[in-house]
Amino acid sequence: MQVEIKIDSAYTDPKIMILTAAVTEDVNQIVKKLSEEYLWMLPGIRDDKLELLKQEELIRIYTHSGKVFAVTDKGEYVVRRRLYELEGQLDNGCFVRISNSEIINLKKVEYFDLSFTGTICVKLADQTSTYVSRRYVSKIKSVLGI
């Protein structure tokens, strides 16, 4: 494998290009690794300060009034990315979408309350409760193996 780095002031963001004769398992692993590592830190704004949030700190990410918010133990932050973008970049072993407007960190779930008919109540580590929309109930049950 050859690695080449070009310095060009025309590119404000890094651009990664893979040139190959065929998509092999090695190429797939490189793409996967690059995708996973891209969002190690998520920029979040709170009190006019930008902080870098680690994925493992995130409890939930949700939308409200056209803005995206990330919740951690330290508080709530405004995030300047779309929910669908974050869904593709977060670790899919830990993060799962529970509605059109919310993604939760499964490692920060206290418990799932299945007593509600047609939906699931989720109690999170920060003591907030949220609900899995009916559209996502089967997906959550599949993830949980129930």
C-alpha cells in the first residue's frame, strides 16, 4: 500500500481519496476505520464556548425547534450537524436512533420500561425519560434481542 500526502491551500478540509483496482476487504476496513475515527470528538456550543465532546460522554442527541442538541453529564450543547449525519458517524454499537428526532447512547440507558402499550419508555443516566417512537420499536427490540 502506498500513502501519499499533498499539501494544497485550495482544500480547507482534508480530502481522502482511495485509488484501487478493486474494493477489497482491506479497502473496506480502511474506509470503516476512517469513518469511525472521524467523529471522535463532537464540537458542542454552550454558554458561547465551544467544547469538544467525546462519544462516550454523550447521553442523547435530539432535535428541537430546528436545532440539534447533545446532552452529556456536564450539560446540554448545541451541535451544528444534522441528526442523520451524526447517526452515520457515531458508533452504531453504542448509539441507536429511537425516533425521527432522537439518538441515544445505549451505554447510558438505566432501563427500558416495556409496560407502555405500543411504545417503550427509556430512562437515561441523567434521570431523564424519553420514548421510542412506534416506528422504531421493532428496531430497538431487535437491537436488544427481545
